[in-house]
Amino acid sequence: MPKAALAAAALTLAGCASLPLAAALDAASAQPPACAQLLAGAAQSFALDRTAADGRTVPLTVFAPAEPGEYPLVAFSHGAFATPGRYEAMLEPLAAAGFVVLAPMHIDSEEYPRAEGEPARPAHPVTWAGRTADMDLALAPDAAIRTALADKGLRLEEGKVIALGHSYGALIAQLYGGAVAVEPDGGSVDRRDPQVDAVVAFSPPGPMPGLMASEGWASLAAPALTITGTADVLPGFIDDWRAHLAAHEAAPEGARAVWIGEGIDHYFGGSFGRPGEVGAEEARLFARALERTLAFMQAHVQDEPACRVGAPIPGETYEEDAA
């Protein structure tokens, strides 16, 4: 990983007024609130069915702050075969901290409602077309979605958007920040959405023949945070955790950040994606990764400083490009 253009891992992110209640500065200390405090707030979630541009029904889960108000948008893409509901431990705290998260269920999900005779795992071109159509929908909420939000007292702050994803979904999110993949027909499509202020990618896949070349991240224009761990391997698919760093290393210098958790695997021990029994160390580092994620997101969608993360903790490495 190139170090020359990166600031030291011991960065303390200067604090931030958040988006809902959490936005108020502590009167006594004149400091922004701690990220952990914001993430511990109250959230709500509800389901909608929408129709994508290809006419397919898309089950959509909305995670939002419990308090009515106006908030930035997060468009979230889940990992292969997973569902938005398996990411509650990630998306509910981020929503509580002041974001409306729109999380479509992709066509490759194990729980996607299929007609009789439809394959359980669609071919790559079908999955790719479905996932990108779903992300288009999440990034440009239609009137029905906005009405459903309004019914709960929620509004979207225009022009404040984050693309977030895990694994396969991380690559999908990166496309909308400017990365360019190999399309199923062998061509390329510029999917960059200028309204996307930043991208957060949990365990993005590395270069893959016929899908993504290293140079595909060279056009990543939005500020990007990559999150991975030293046990983040998928045998037979990603055998070296460092492959997840390819997107970070290939992206243009200037607005990159990376977080690495010691001993952290593809699912943070079962915290999301493939939920399971989460150990204390995994839970501690997952909480820390969420703090870093929140601070990074806030830094790119609000004028005030980002929430306080504090000094680095054992087991984490955090680096970002020097300002």
C-alpha cells in the first residue's frame, strides 16, 4: 500500500455536528458529539415494493432515523446472495446517526421472490443488469418512495448522497463514484453519478477477469473509504485479504481512506451478510469501523466538522490521503 501520500493511521477526525438531534454541539465542551453516541440513537425501518426500469419488482428496505426531519440519502447494495435485512447491525446505527438508507433486495438474493421455474441464481448478465437498475432506483427515489418517507415525517436533503456496499455490493457502489467495470458484453459504461458525494466499500473485490481490471478504479472520482480485515478471505475466490485493497491503491490520490481490522473476516465474524455468533473482539472492531464510516460520510455531506472518533484503538489501522 503506498504510504507517501497517506496520512498516519493515528488520525483523530475532528468532530462533527451530525444530522438529526446529534447535530447539536456539546455546549460545555464546544465539541461535536462522539460518533459512538450518534450510532447509539434510535432508528426505524420499513419495507416497500418498487418497480425498476426493467419492469421487475424490487423489494426495498428503508432504514431511517426515528425522529422526523430532513436527512442525506444512502443507497446501499448488499453482498452476493444476501438481503438488506442481514445488514441491520450496519444500517440501523448509520440511520440512527442521521441518514435515510434505501436498500434494495437484488435479484441474486437467496430470498428474492421468484416465479416458478426461475433459476435460484441468475446468470451474471441478469444479476449485473438487476443490481445496477436497483442502484439507479435507490439513488433517484421516485415519488412513491418520497411519499412513503413523507408519511413518516422524513425528507431527503437534495444533493447529499452516499453510495455504500459490501462485497459484490461494494463494487456496485464504486461504479456510481466513477469506477468503470467490464460489462457482461465486454464493453464499458460510465455510471458515475455526480450527486454521489462519497463511496464506502466494505470488502470490495479485487481485480477479476471479465469483471474488473485494476485500472477500472483509476477513474473513481468520489472520495472513497475502503474497509477490510486481515482475515478477509473467501477461499477459492479471494485467497489473500490484500486483494480488497486494490480499489484503494488504484484510485486517484487525494480523497482516499482505508480501514483495516486485525483478524477481521469478510462478515466481521457474523455481524452482517452471513449473521452468526460474534465474538467480543469482532464486535469491538465492527463498532469502530462504523464510527470511521460515519465520520467519513459526514465529512462529505455536511458543512460542519465530522463527529469525534478519538484516538486509534488496538487492532485497527486507519489511513487517509493527506489534505
